[in-house]
Amino acid sequence: MHRQKRPPKLKNDPPLPLQYNKGYEAFSSVKQWTRKVDDATLIVTACPFKEHTMQAREWQRGYNKAYFDNLEKLHEANGRN
């Protein structure tokens, strides 16, 4: 029985650590800006990659991970579980 040879990885194959890391770093970046909508303050960050691409999804995944890591730290600091 022969093992199938894996196709070579392309630069856009997942996982895309560069895009993920950029998204993670973007969460705490000074390039974010805020916008007031009614009584809420929205934090606006633009993804630098073309919409609906693997790169954009990986960037968003990194951004989301940074958000939830930060949220967890805040809950721990306030004594919540």
C-alpha cells in the first residue's frame, strides 16, 4: 500500500499564522477608533485583507481570540469565573 503524497502547501493554505497574528495584534492596536451610536461606544477596526478570503477569516479569528483573551483577563481581575 502506497501512501499518498501530500500536495505542496501554498502561501494561502490554512493555517495562516501571519494573518492570525496581525488580527490578534490589531485588537490592542492604536489604529482602532471609536464611534458613538446612541448610548453605546463602538470600537471600529478595519481588516486589511480582501473581504471573504481565507486571509480575512484568519485575521478575524485572531482578532476574536484577542478579544476573548482580554475578556477572560477582565473577568479574572474582577473575581468572576
